[in-house]
Amino acid sequence: MKIAKKFECFKCGDNVKLKPSVIMQEGKTNFIIVGESPALDGWINSGRAFYNSEGNLQASGRVLARLLSILDITIDDIYFTECCKCVLKDRKCLTKSAQNCKQILERQLLQLPCDYILTMGKVPTEILLGEKIKRFCNVVGNVYQIQIGDKTFLLLPIYHPSPLNPKGYSGNEPVFRKYRDLLKIIYK
């Protein structure tokens, strides 16, 4: 499922390749994953997070599916969006573009029945924490309580699950086990 919302924003100027009309995947759990920025060959074409236009799970999706199974959920169970809503020409501007989209992201989060935000990488984590992170490895696996409007969330940073990322699975696997154990305590 997907939630399509039109948005009019021109803050990033000519650094935008494409403004997708689909900027969120609807889920069935109280988890949302916030990624960095859409890719041209990704879910903005298929309408499903981590799937390509042929309906096949992408490489990062296969890694993430293994990790989510630790929490007993699937990719199709999660809400998904990105901190930067557009496909960028120059990813060196990702932080600035994500900052430009922060209000859109916050409005999305406030409309959802989600309590837990898994941030995929440094940029979405910085945007939602509102602070610069020197070493991302120092925040992965930690749990942060954040306030957006009148709603409180637990923010759970993870490494991007790309198979090209050396920590994509091996660095995340103990983190997901830690989060699973934490959630067992919360739900007791």
C-alpha cells in the first residue's frame, strides 16, 4: 500500500532529478523506517519499499528482510518514507535537502500510528535528532526518545542495509536483537 501526497517545494532548486508523487509506504505495524533519499530505480516506481519496478526485492531489501525477521515483521508490514523526498542529482547535498524536507517528514510522522522510527543511516538520524553526529557507529543501537509536536517516538538508528555496506547485515544483526529484547520489555 502507499500514501500519495502532492507537495509543492522548490527549496532544492535544480538539484532535483524527480519529485515523486509517492512519498510514503503504508504499513501494518507501529514501525516506520526513514531512509535517506529515493533512487530512480527503486520504490518510487514500484510503489513498494525495497522493490524494483519488476516487483523483485532489491539487494538492500533482502538484507533488511532478514533483519526485520528478528523483530517478527516483514518489509510489507512497515511504514516507510525518506527524509529527503526527491531524487537528487547530487547526493553531496543530501543533508541540506533533507533539512529542507524536515517539515514534510514531521507532518507525515504525526499522521501515523507509529511509535518506533528506525532511521537508516546518518542523515535521517541527524535530521530527527536535530544534531550533528560525528561518528554514526556511536549512535547505532542506542534508543532515543524524541518529541515531534505533541507526540513522542523512540528513535532507533540502524546502518543502511545495503549489501555494499560492510555493516549492512553484520553490524545491524546485534542491533536488531537488542531492539527486539527492548521491545519485549516494553510490551510486558
